[in-house]
Amino acid sequence: MSINSFGHLYRVTTWGESHGPALGATIDGCPPGVPIDEGMIQQWLDKRKPGQNKYTTQRREADEVRILSGTFEGVTTGTPIQLMIENTDQRSKDYGDIKDKFRPGHADITYFQKYGIRDYRGGGRSSARETAARVAAGGLAREAIKALAPNLQITGYMVQMGPHKIDREAFDWEQIDQNPFWVPDAKAANDWAAYLDGLRKSGSSVGAIIEVTARGVPAGIGAPVYGKLDTDLAAAMMSINAVKGVEIGEGMSAAMLTGELNADEITMGPDGPEYSSNHAGGILGGISTGQDVVLRFAVKPTSSILTTRRTITKQGEETEIITKGRHDPCVGIRAVPVGEAMMACVLLDHLLLHRGQVGTNQGRIGPEA
Amino acid sequence: MSINSFGHLYRVTTWGESHGPALGATIDGCPPGVPIDEGMIQQWLDKRKPGQNKYTTQRREADEVRILSGTFEGVTTGTPIQLMIENTDQRSKDYGDIKDKFRPGHADITYFQKYGIRDYRGGGRSSARETAARVAAGGLAREAIKALAPNLQITGYMVQMGPHKIDREAFDWEQIDQNPFWVPDAKAANDWAAYLDGLRKSGSSVGAIIEVTARGVPAGIGAPVYGKLDTDLAAAMMSINAVKGVEIGEGMSAAMLTGELNADEITMGPDGPEYSSNHAGGILGGISTGQDVVLRFAVKPTSSILTTRRTITKQGEETEIITKGRHDPCVGIRAVPVGEAMMACVLLDHLLLHRGQVGTNQGRIGPEA
Amino acid sequence: MSINSFGHLYRVTTWGESHGPALGATIDGCPPGVPIDEGMIQQWLDKRKPGQNKYTTQRREADEVRILSGTFEGVTTGTPIQLMIENTDQRSKDYGDIKDKFRPGHADITYFQKYGIRDYRGGGRSSARETAARVAAGGLAREAIKALAPNLQITGYMVQMGPHKIDREAFDWEQIDQNPFWVPDAKAANDWAAYLDGLRKSGSSVGAIIEVTARGVPAGIGAPVYGKLDTDLAAAMMSINAVKGVEIGEGMSAAMLTGELNADEITMGPDGPEYSSNHAGGILGGISTGQDVVLRFAVKPTSSILTTRRTITKQGEETEIITKGRHDPCVGIRAVPVGEAMMACVLLDHLLLHRGQVGTNQGRIGPEA
Amino acid sequence: MSINSFGHLYRVTTWGESHGPALGATIDGCPPGVPIDEGMIQQWLDKRKPGQNKYTTQRREADEVRILSGTFEGVTTGTPIQLMIENTDQRSKDYGDIKDKFRPGHADITYFQKYGIRDYRGGGRSSARETAARVAAGGLAREAIKALAPNLQITGYMVQMGPHKIDREAFDWEQIDQNPFWVPDAKAANDWAAYLDGLRKSGSSVGAIIEVTARGVPAGIGAPVYGKLDTDLAAAMMSINAVKGVEIGEGMSAAMLTGELNADEITMGPDGPEYSSNHAGGILGGISTGQDVVLRFAVKPTSSILTTRRTITKQGEETEIITKGRHDPCVGIRAVPVGEAMMACVLLDHLLLHRGQVGTNQGRIGPEA
């Protein structure tokens, strides 16, 4: 039982703090024979990397990943893979003022209450820098998935920022890579830019909702009843910093539907079952249906803002704080590649688990059944 | 790695199917010395028991729990506790018509695609009867919690049924036990009764949102970063049948907040830190703050309805189906004690885990810190 | 993390005490589609059953197993399998004399020191009755193995009882089932009978060494470096009551060999690599070579003897004790089917794990490599 | 489930190969507040370091450990601790001759059969270099133990090399650090030096038995029935490279004892129970008695010898091989600190686990019980 690990057979342990020498992911259970090099992983880290535009933190980190173990002659060997990212921008500064103050909305106070330690240099282990290690692990997972489910494709994108939602009618996969918010709606991208710029200038921040869709997931993946595909996805997303809600398919709105509306009817297509709709988000009873797996998660606004807030010190004195720093007005933007990475890790894990539990997909629907 | 288990130190494995001889929970890691008898567990099973009123399934199950191991002279011994519930109402009937048909919205089709098995007698392992075992495990957890966190109190209640939400202004803890829906709002209880009666008569069904609140949770409980308290709660709730979304604190609505609104300000009270609000739902960085832990989950409408839906057979032929049966028009009602039980199991687990990891709560905020 | 569980993908949790209503095994991860009925499991329980001859305890237990979940129409479904054995001979008696005394060599004192509980009715959870649940789980494992490794055959036998060892020159597989000791040496069986009869009459007891051989294990099974096949076998055997040592291949005698003697030379046979010898016990680097997997474990003499021993009470008073009871003069005899069962569980587990990790056996030695 | 991890609450994952850039240990679950620096860990690595005298491999590795995460201001924070050791002596050479040959007694062939990969540069993941990471993890464990069991002291030493055993009558704790073999017998140290020198010059190798004793282990530690203290110790030792047997207390010799001889009688001392002997090796029913915990493990001779052995190639051709290299004539010597490290990790793990499961040691023997 490692509390800093996730996954059953594709097991990822992340380690490292925001202001230590390095952070990384120790990955156990990657299948052998997967072609991999640092560039394949780096592309995803670059997507998450801070300081790329004015909408994300100005901390400058190269976020260069090194593979320290587990490969030989360009392929994985089946042994643990160590992915290390050195911290380069651990800006030295005078912490005097905030050293003993707890930042509201941050985990400073609870880490102190649990561990008795106050790492005043930054978020330490609770910093969003930890997600760089997740993205690295997800990049590897994507490569490993190729041999097991060649058509599987994972795409994350923002669907809401503050009060602004995308127009589902205007949804366009091609737009996602064309704007700094990974929004599948060109008009929204434009509108949001102005909105976020205003927030940034005022030193404020805002929340967001990210949707991640996996297309090409084979039917039959998932492990009832406590390792359900949706259970593991919910845990994976909720474990990301600042996430406060997770939805599969209809999500919270399922409460408003009647049984007639919610049940996706089944017909027979040339390649197997087809469904009239996807209220289920591609998962029934914790097992994939073969439809798109669709989830959403909500990210709260970062608590580092330029407005004065009331707080207390370690000594229990009441005081005030302004959290200056190099922070994102909408951390949801950089959560997009993190959500994709978690989806990749969970799906690879369940592809492997299914193979271990069942061998090959057993129940084929058709005349011979 | 047991896929039918959850928990780290308080480890619950449920077993059994809707139409087998029995079902139950194998519990490993309950501390020794907890006073327990079958009655203490039975009270929670009775809360979930079917057939209690016209709003829940008419299947008649005594749901009587037997303790088969792990106790001696009325207290737990530290060894595994086997809680068994025999199935008594496995009504024999002619399945001829639906034997080969998949019920839309149910897990029949995905279980078949995964395992190659079609248990046509009912939901089998995917049936909501599995949740009886969870409730039993939760009942034991409540007793074990008493020694570790004497003030901890867990309460579940419905906050939405279909389009109808409770009036938060009218929230009244005392009302929860006074109506068949566990609604903390007397007027809502009345209105919902009429609404649900209509649905029941028309053979339809509807979804719901359940909220579970834990009061008296000590600060410092939770295990970053992949065993966070909210991560484990999200997984626990999402693993319940028919759940499609989970929220902590503000949940999905956190997306709409600015940093100023979202950050709960901290002041110093007589017994430790106090907060101006609880947008965080009692959890920061995966660790409890000492505030109420508040979560919500959405339950989809049961897919067993009297309206004809299109589906296919095992042989891949298109056909239609009406799912008659002894089902609940709103399964969300009986999900209330299940949600409470999962909350109890997760909190006990983290109380134990905290003790193993840290000993006693280490960081005390005050003059001596 | 369940402390009463073992296995990675074939996960067995045993539960129950010697004097409770029942005991059993909750098995998670058995593949679907395995033909199974109670008789297939019962045959192995009958082999372990007490009271079969004068050399084993006179406690009379039917040890009848019931399958409570996880099967449908005679095959496993992929869901948890509950195997329950009811205790029938919980002889009521006056414990007055020994109620507060700790029996030397038994776990009474350490269980009390750990849990604060003294279950004076017998061994409780530390009783060898727990091994009945292991044997049931092993019986199921044997059936599941058939589809994965059809030639795999597991045989346990005694090779030493007290000072008496078998004659390796006289080793005869056919003899094993022909005598009450499962000894592969007819003469030894005869000699040991007289020896053990003497011990039994004098109320004494003696230790033993059991060897378990698995023939037909495919090459490539095992998971370095902390889930090695030999690591998991060592843990499995050491977890059996009264076991004090475990050896793989040469075992402790490997210390006396030189490198020249110890290295098994490799040649090429018609079906793959062949070895000139098997000092390794069929395992190199934690992975099976395709040779016989051979292990031995030593069982200490039961501590229940008719000779007075010094001991203390719960209150710390010095006293004496004679442990009357229905015990085995050589518990090693009944450890034979237990060792076989653990071997079966570990091998099935690693067959499944290998499939999950690697798919099919990847490295084929031959011209195309 | 990580196959490259061990431990329940003190969870160690090792990573890295003999010829990669680095190796290390990712440690999750170390309690917060443990004073630690690299020097405290380095002392144990130095004990294991190769090239220190003519009896160990001439590979020159500084084996310098770096702490990359999990500490702040000189104490552990409760977050994962990454201990990294860079490989510096990855001597480049012409592997042409042995590239496709399997070295008998090594894991080359089984790794290839499992993973389809032949890392011909050395042992790769199966190399004994992996044990450096264990020693680092053990060094940290020793520091963490100090707060939980201040009197706990772990000492490893050789008791047999080839046919030569120590004289138990001459056992002297003070001698252990005075000779290159960590032998508690001055005469043996002298004799063995001459013996091993002969083996080294002839290019041969020999096996050994190491004993590890833990003094000052509190009573009540250990977790029945599959996480018993002896079970976990057996697994820990058997997972070390080249280990073929593990014994607790009497070990394999327990087979030869009668019940009268084996049962350690109990008396009452000033600080609690005392025992007339320690056949049990300090463990009853998987739980510590408070006596010394004593185990032994056998290490086979290294298979890298200068004598020609028959083998095959990847292509299945029969051939011969001489394994030149920088190897140890008796790998058992360097296994001493590795055995100590594993003992430290297991004991710390069980101290933490006990705290999580039971809180404080519950059953006190004495007048008030």
C-alpha cells in the first residue's frame, strides 16, 4: 500500500516537491517491448509546461524528463521505469513574511496539522508541480496503449471557465489545439481570452471544467465492483490538485432524468453493439461498453490571489495575507494535459488488468453466442 | 490487489450475487476491542431494506446479518470479521423471454462482454443487493469509529429528486428521519411523495442527488496524494451502483467561483482554527480541516422501467424489452444509507491510517508551535 | 492491504476461528469460465481432514465446503467466490483451569500482547483450522490452472519426520498415496509408523519436513524483484502455522556448494532449454525455468504435549501447564495438503500475473530469436 | 500492486539496473519528523560497497546516495523520499562473445523467456547492484525506528562459508566489525580468509549462511495470518539475489525436535515474560515475543566463475561459456548489510502497522490483567 501510488498493474508512484532538487514518477508494470524515448514523453510535458503564455504561471521550468531506468536499446524491459524531472527555477527569496502564515485555500494548514511540518517555500508536496510527474507517466502510458488498443485516442479540453460554457453545437475537435485554452469552440476561445486577461490583471482567479474523452476503448474493460473503470477514473481525477467534482457521462445531471431518457437503447451494428445515445459515458456496471468514455472534472480557482484574506499563524495569531507568487489565473488550463494523462494511465491499467483477469475479451455477441 | 475490496487498513471485501444463496462482507483490519453484536449492524441494514414502503422495491428480504468470525465475548478480536446475509427471496420464475436479451442501462451486456457469462436471473454481482454488504460493513465501522473520534457523526439525506431540489433555507436535521426519503425539508418530503407516486404508477423512474455530511471529523486525516480523503471518498461513492457523479464541497460549481469567493478565510477559535465558510467541503490538499466533510453524489434513474426499449440478444439480433421486476422508482432513496456506510468506512480507514503513519496528530497550532 | 489475504491477482482472504460458527476463504480474481463444484474442492479438504487415522487429531470435523457465491450453472463467473466450512465439533468443556494460562509454544501469549484478547477456547485465529480455508482455495486454484497450464501437476510429500529421512534412492511417486504420511518411500512409511506410534502413546510430538514439487510449470512465470516466484512461495509456506524454515532447490545446503557444482548447465532439447541438474529448484532470478519447481518447509512439533511445562498466567503469576487436547503427534502430516494448496495458489497467481504483465510468453529461444 | 515494492506502511520501491545511469529507492510511508541526512544512509552503503578488499568484486562504485525528495530542514516530511545512487563504473567493453549466450545460474535466460529482452551488458535488473537501493532504504528505516523502539538493534553476521561454520561457543559480538567477513568468531575469520583466498585465485566461488539478529524488538509486533512477522521476513530475505533458503529460530532443524525440546518455557521477569530458550526465534503465531528475533538465510555461490560451463544461445545453439567479470568469490559477504537492511525495513513496517491496527500495545501481562 503506497499512498503516493495509483494503478493496479500499471503502477505509478510520484515523488518530489515544488522546491526540492527534482521530482518524478517511478513506474512499475509497464509492459516490455514498448518503444520509448524521452522525446515521446517530453511532448506531453511541454503541453503542461508553465510560462508558455500570459495565462499560466510565469515560473520558468524546462521540465526536461530523463529516463533513468527500465529501458534498453529504445524499448521498455518490463522493469521499473524512473522518470525524473529536475527543478531548475527554485527561486530563492525572503519568506520572512509568510513563513508562519497559512495561506487560505491552500493545504499549508492541513499538512501542518497532519505532519507537523511547514515547508514555507511553496506548496511542497501539495504543489501542482506534482502533476508534471503524472503527465510523464501518462505519456509513457499512451505509448504502451498502442499495442493493446491501437485505435484508442484520448483528448482533453475545457468546457467551462467561470460562468462561460462552450457551445456544444459548435464543438470542433480541430479547434482544441488552436488556442491556449484547449477549447473545442473557436468563438469561446476568443471570448475567454478577454475574460481571463481581465482576471489576471486584477490578480484574481477562476475555476473551470475540463472534459476528457477516450475514443476507441474496447468493450469489456473495467473491474467490478471496487475497481470499476468509473471508480478508478473518479479517484484519478479527484486526486489532482484543486479538483472538487467528477462526472461520468450525464454526471450530476443524471439526477434529473427519467429512466426512459437515461437508458441508452441498443442496436446491432456491423462491428458489434451500437447505442442510440451515451448517457452512460461509455461505462455500464463499471465496464466499458465500447462507446466513447466521457468524463468531466471541476477545478477550483487557485487560492493565490492579490486580495487580502484573513488567516492565522502557526502560533494561532490572527493576521492577514496576500499570496503573491507566480500563479495561474485559471489552473484549469494546465489541468487539461493532467486529466488526459490520468485517463491514459487508468485505461492502460485496465487493459492490462483485463488481460490478467480474463485473457482475451470473452463474450462475443453474435450468432454463435 | 483485490478488485472487490476497498480500504487501506479497514479493508472490506464484499461478495455475493442477487440470486445466490448469500452475500456478505469480509472485513480485515477492524481494530480489536470494539463492542459489537448483530443488532448494532442490523439497524443500518433495516434502514436500507427493500419493501418498507411503496417507494422501494417490493422484493422481500429479511436482510438478517450473521457475524461468523472475528468476535469473542461481544468484542472484536482484531481478526477478520465475516458478515453474512442470506438471500431468502430468490423468487423462481420463467426467465424464458429475457434470458438472452440485454437490458438497456443495465450491466448485463458489459458483464457478458467481459466475462462471457450471462447470469439471466437478475443483476448478479452488478445488482444493488451488493450494497447490503456495504451497509453491514459501514455499521461495524460506525462502532469502531467511536473509540477514535467520539464526536464523529455521519448523516446522509436526499437533496434532489428529478427536477426537485430541497430548500436550503428550510434545512432541518430533525426532519431527515421523519419521511421515507430522508429529506431534511418537510415541505419537500410532502411534494416529492406525490411526484414519486405518479412516476411509480406510470412504471417510470427518476434520478436523485444524495448529500452525506460528517460532523466531528478531526483535522489532519487524509493521505496525499493518491489516497487523499476526497479521492477515497470519490472512489467509494462512484463504486456504488448507478452513481454518475461525485462532488466535494462546492463540487462542479467550484468552476464558477473566483479565488476571492472560494477561499475559506481562517480565524482562531477557542478549540483551534475556524473558517468563515466551507467551500472546500472540509478537505484541503486531501486532508481534513476539522470542518464538516460534505459530499454529494448523483444516482441515475433505474433502467428497469415499464416502457418498451430497443435492445439486442446475445446472438446479436435486434429486439425489444420491457423490464418488469421488483424495482425502485427512485433508487436514490435506498442509496442514502449506502452513502453513509461508505463514508463511515472511508473515515475509519483514514483514522487508522493516520495513526499508522503519524501516530498522533502532530501539528498543534498555538503559542508553542 | 489485507493482512489476512495473499496473492496478487488470485487473491485469497481467509477468515474464521477454531471455535466460531464457521471459517472460509473469500477468493477474488478467479478467472471466469472455470468448471467447479463442491466435490472438486472437497477432495482436497478430505485429504487434510482430521480424525482419519490414529496419527492425526481426533477432533471430528466434516469439513464440508459450501460455495456461496461466484458461480453460475457450474462455472465461475469472474466475481468473488465464497467458500464456507462450518465448524461442527466445537466441543464444549470446562476451560477453568487453562483459561488464564498461556500455553508455551502457542500464540496465546503474543495474540494477547498484541490484541489484548485471550480466546481461551482454543487457538482461535492462530489455530491450524485456518488451513482448511487454504486447502479449499487451493482446490479451486488447481481447477483454474488447468486452462492455463494443462500439464502442471503439484505433489507434496514428507521427506523427514524427526530424525528420520527418506531414502532418496528409493523415491517412488506411486507410494505417496499409499501410506498415512504421504511418504514416497515404502520402507520409511513402515518405519515411521512405529516411531510415531511411540510418540503418540507417550503424549509427545515431533517436527517434519515437507517437500512440494510442481511439474509442468511453464518457463517465464515470476515477477522480479519483490514478487519473485520463490519470494511468494517462501511467504506462502512461512505463513502456514508452525513452519520455521523454507528452502528452494538446494536451500540451506547451497551454502556448501562451489559455483562449479551449483550452476545448472544448459543444453538444447526438442522442446526448449534443458538443464543438467536442478540445484536452482526451477527458479532463476525469481522466474521459472521450466524445470520442476521444488521447495521444502520445516514444521515444528506441536506444542500441545502431555509433559508439564512452566508458564505464566495473564496476571503474571508463574505456574505449570499440561496441554491436553485433540492434537496431532506430527502436525507435519496434515501440512502436506496445505503446502500443496499454497503452491497451487501461488502458481495460479503468477500465471495470471504473467498474462497481465506480458501477455504471452515472449522470449522464444530458437533460430528466429 | 507494485511488484518492485515491498512493505505495507513503510513501502519501498527499488528501481534501476546495473548498467543504467542510476538506481534507487522510492520510499513511501516514512513517518514525518525523522532526522535524516545523506551521511546517515551512506554509512550503510559503504558497508556494502564493492571493491573494499580482495574478497569482493573489483567493480568500483562510489555508491553515493542523494536524497531528492521528502525532507525539509533535515527531517522527513511524511512525503515520498527518493534515494538515488548514480552508476559511475559502467565499464564499456566488447560484449560480442557473450551477447547472445545465457550464463548458467544467472537470470539471463529466464528474463529473456519472460520479457523477450536480453540486456547483455550485465545482470540488468537481476544484478546484485539492486541491493544497494535496499541498503539505502534500510539505512533510513534504522533512523525511523529510533523513535518507535529506541532499544532496537539489528546485527548481521556470517555463520557459515562453504563447509566452514562458526564456533557458537566462541560467539563474540565485538568481533563482527573486526574482520572482512563480519564473522563473530576471530578464529573463523582467520581460517576463512585463507580458504576464500584459494577460491578467489582459482576463479571459483562458494555459498554462505548469514544470520541476522534483532535485539530489543517489542512484544506484539506482527500481523497474522499472511503478514506475519516471519512471513514478511522470509519474503524479504528470499527476494535478495541468490538466496535459496530462510530460517526463523530453529529453522529446518525444528523438524528434528520433539515438543518437549521445542517449547520455550515461560517465566515472569521484572519487565514482563521471560523465556527459558528461544527455539521460536522470537516469533509465535507471527507476532514478536519480545525475545531476540533471529533468522538465517543461505546464499548460493555466484555463478560467475572461470570454469567453462555448457550453455546455449538465444538462437538455441549449444555452446560454452566462461563468465569473466568483476565478481565476488563469496557474495554472501556483501549480503550481510543487505540482510540487515531488509530486517530494518520489515521491523519498521510492522511497528507502523501495529500502531495503525492496534494503537498501543494492548495486552499487558500483570496483576491488573
